[in-house]
Amino acid sequence: MLASIGYAVAYTGVGIALLVLGFYVLDLLTPGHLGRHIYEHRSLNAAITLAAGFLGQGAIVFASIWTNATSGFGLALLYTVVFGVLGVVLQAVAFLVLDLISPGKLGEHLVDATFHPASLVSAAVQLAVAAIIVASIWP
């Protein structure tokens, strides 16, 4: 039981670190400070996109742990880190591609205080990329 608690703490620590990394990457892709846009300016657009990124990242971490747990703790934790970082990178690439093919600047739309449909498209892209990565992990 103590080993399981230790594993849970380690996986959760890695998961939280990956969520933080994802937050900062999205923060770099949007103008201003993402946290301020959400909490002070009440940007629903930024919140939708960030929430989708978090859900996608959580799914990637879950799939990595679930499918690699029998490989041994160290190897499973390594897979979780590798696929988690890959998820953050590929979600950022998808964001940039969406920005290129969309009119205007996606980052600016996502920090507007008033609702913009681009936030739903951006959220869908984040979740779709995560689903693709999960499918590649799942046996």
C-alpha cells in the first residue's frame, strides 16, 4: 500500500508539472498574462482553451500511466514524462497551425473578455491532438 501511495504522489507530481508546463506554453502563445486574462479580465475564451488543454494533457498522462504501469514504475514514469511533454509540444504546434490558417491573430481572440467562437475551435484542436496522442499510446 505504501508503494502505491508513493506511485500516486510521483505520478501526480509529474502530472501537475506537465499541466504547469502546458499553462506556460499557452501563456507564451497568447498576448499578455493568461492567468490575468482569466481571473481578472474574466476571459471565457482563454478559460475554455486552457481547460481543454488541461483535459487533453490529463488524458495523455492517464493513458501513459495506464498502458505502461506493468513496465515497472521507473519506465512508466519516464513514458509519462515523454508523452506528456510531447503532448504540450504538439498542442502548441496545433495552436500555431490553427493561428496560421485562421483570419486574425488567434491569441488575441482568445484573450478577449467577450466570447469569441475561436475559443471553441481552439479547444477542439487541443482535445483532438490529445486524443491522437492517446490513441498512439493505447495498445
